[in-house]
Amino acid sequence: MKAVTKYYTNGEITVVWENALCQHSTICWKGLLEVFDPGQSPWINIHAAETQRIIEQVNKCPSGALSYFVNNEKNSDS
């Protein structure tokens, strides 16, 4: 499988998904299906929940395949 990194932003944060790291634990979508829905394309709907709920769910990813950055913080490093 080719390693792919995808970015999903809601303006406040950007969620990063790295497919090569994903262990398919299902924790993401079982905890927040309105955002992480493997039956949809794209499978991440970053606008479907509040930012804090998304951050909390991303932090539960055991493999590190999901991560995030706060857009203002990322932009201030440039």
C-alpha cells in the first residue's frame, strides 16, 4: 500500500491522517461517527462536530495515524 497523508481542516484545526500508520482499531469512528465515517468518502467530515470533540477523539488514536494541529499555531511557525 502506498503511504498517503491527507489533511482535513475546519479553519481552527487541521486533522492529519496517515494511512500507513493506521491499525484500524475503530476507536475513531466508534467514538465520533459523525466525523469519522469509513462508509463515506471522504471518510473524515471535519465540519460535523465541534473542534474540541474532534481533538479529544483524535487524541485517542492508538497508532498515531490521526493527529492534528491548531492552524494559528502552525501558521505562526512559518
